[in-house]
Amino acid sequence: MKPRLYLETTIPSYLVARPSGNAVIAGHQQTTREWWATCHERFALHVSQFVLDEAGGGDPEAARLRLEVLRGLPELPATEPALALASALMTEGAVPEKARTDAAHIAVAAVHGMDFLVTWNCRHIANAEMEPLIRDVCLRHGWRCPEICTPEQLLPKEEGETP
């Protein structure tokens, strides 16, 4: 059985966007394209309505491209337990109130038992300082937090490379 992966909105965004003039973002875009081309099929990908709503916003052509990437992926519902966990993530300080949708991504992924949540949102989701608090809030509310990571962390090791 493939590991279950929640695909947060930054992934399809970086995958289809024109190359950025910002070197860091351009590198993330390239890594995302490499991950998508070489190994995204190792995972059972899932999204939520939050991802679809975000991906469908903005420039109509860019939105069309993002939604095309997401077409056919199973959608995880925003259940009452997921909404309650999202609220707890904010009220308990793991995710700022202004990042409501980021809390929802984490909560939906946790409540639906995803193995991974992949994102380039390193401010509110894949943040090494906040991750222990995110995990703690999830656990205290009875949910296992998925492994939060970037596409780079999911690239396969090179042949002969040691861990």
C-alpha cells in the first residue's frame, strides 16, 4: 500500500508557475518539478476543498493549470473533528489566527490519517520551530500529526548514497 500524502496548495502552485526571478523560489519550483516527475506516484495523493479553493483563485489561466494538476485526486472532507482540530491549532498557538487555512490543511491531514503533508509553506506549516507544538496539539486532541515536509525531503536517495 502506498503512503498517503496530503498535497498542500503550494505544491501545484510551484509545479505549474512560470519560473520565479527569486532564486530560492525558483529552486523550490525546480525541486517540485523534479519530485513530481520522478516520484509523486510512490504516494497516494489527497487534497481537500481548502486546496481546491486556494488553487482555483487568482489568475484564471494559472488557476486552470493548478486545478488540472489536481483533477481526479481524492478529496478529504472537512469534517467536524477536522474543523475542531483546526480551531485548537489556532487557539493553542500552534498556527496563528491569520493562517486559518493553514491550520485547516494540517487538521484535515491529521484527522484523515495522512502519512505525509507536503508543502513549501515554511512560515506556518513546515516550520521547525512550530512543528513540535503542532504535533503536541494534534496528539492532545487524539490525532497523529502527519510527517510535515517539503518535496525535497521526499526525493529518493541517489544510488550508493548513505543516510
